[in-house]
Amino acid sequence: MIETEYLKSAQQAVTALKWEVSFSPKPGLVDAKSNGSHTDMDIDLFYRSADSLLAGFEEMIRVSYRHPLDLNLREEVGRIGRMSEKDMFKATNGINTHKGAIWSMGLLISVISSLQTNDLETIFAGVKKLSRMPDKYVPVTQKTHGMITKQKYALNGAKGEAQSGFANVSKILSFHPEADDYDIWLKRLLLLYSNVNDTNVVYRSNLQVLQQFQTLSAEIVVSKQSVLDNPKFRILQEFTKEYNISPGGCADLFAASYFLKHLN
């Protein structure tokens, strides 16, 4: 029988997804104050989507509990993930709100349940191992934004982030690791903006826009000013509007970072 402390990580994952969409402001992204660069999404939609994922996350934890990180587990987690996508699309009337989050959160909670650990380095190593295993049941005709931009620009996307052991998540959790205040979290988000080759941004624009977006975000992080007092943050907000870009890959990693920061 699964110990409650591991099963509860499914609810913690849902909570992290709700925290992410509520966190405001997030240039280009849906938050509590703005729909960002989206006309078909709002915070209520993301809340419904997050709630729809709870059962799938719980099932991933059950099948992973004490199960070795092997190909059988990889394929089973993938199967549940695809079922969770269907639950998400049903809850959102076909809008893709959390497909990337199902992948990232699914890997994290599965590794945690398999290895029965809250140690970050162990979790990252487990994610790297599990995500690099091939899942022969993935539909070959299914092309994501990440796959399209990877072919065009040689970017890794969500799959590459996981296969790196979530190197960018590890990086932002190392940024003032003891802190948990608002400005630090906003700077952590901007660290993701500046480091992640977000295929969502490239898909909506091009590689040059991504690079400008990353540079501007990095300049805000290194400033000693609080983010909201920094004029460049307002420039970043206008930049995302001008190019209609939405760093959705960063949003998924931001939620994953909050989830890992508050593991207990």
C-alpha cells in the first residue's frame, strides 16, 4: 500500500500549477492580472485544467511506487500521461493549457515515488534516466510546437529539458536557495526566461526574438533593483506584447521549481 506522504505529492503538483498561473505579473503568460499573449485562455481555465490532472498524477504515483526506473515504468507513465492529456482537453474544451506540465510534473512525481526520496540531486538524476528511455507507444504522427521548432532551429524543447535532468530548474533553485520571497521568485522566473530556449517563443516568432527576450530578462536579473521597480521590466512586458510571445515552457518549469522547493 502506498504511503500517504508520496501520494500527497499529486496534490502538491496540482497546487504548484495553480500557484504558477496565479503568480503575477508574468510577461507573456496568463496570470491573475492578465491573459498575457493569449485570447483563448484565462486563470479560471488553468485552474480547471490543473484540477483535471489530479487523478492522473495519483495514478502515476501508484504505478511508480517502489518500481525501478526502467522501460516498463517509462511506458506506463507515458500511457497515463496521454490519458491525462485527454482529461485536460475535456476540461478546457480542447485548449492546450498543461501538456508540457503533464510531462515535467509526471516525471518528477514518478521518480519521487519510485525512489522514495525528496533529495533534489537524486530526483534530477532519476528524471534524466527515465526521460531518456524511448516510449514506443508515443504516436508518431503527433507533432508538438517543440518538435517543429527543434527541426527548424535545433532547439531541445521540453524533452531536452527533462533529459538534461532539469538543469534550468536546478539553476534557479540555486539562486538565493534559502529565500522564498516574491521578488526572488520573480527573478527566478526571469532566470528561466533568460536561460531556457523556449520553443513556444520561437514558434510564435523566431530565434532572434527569443535571443532578445533572453537578453532583456538577464539584464533585469543582474540589477540590484527589485524587479517591479526596474524600468526594463516594463520594457520586457511591452516586448512580449509587441511580438505576441508566450514563454509557456518557462511556465511549466516555474511550476516544477515551486513544487520541488516545497517538497515535504
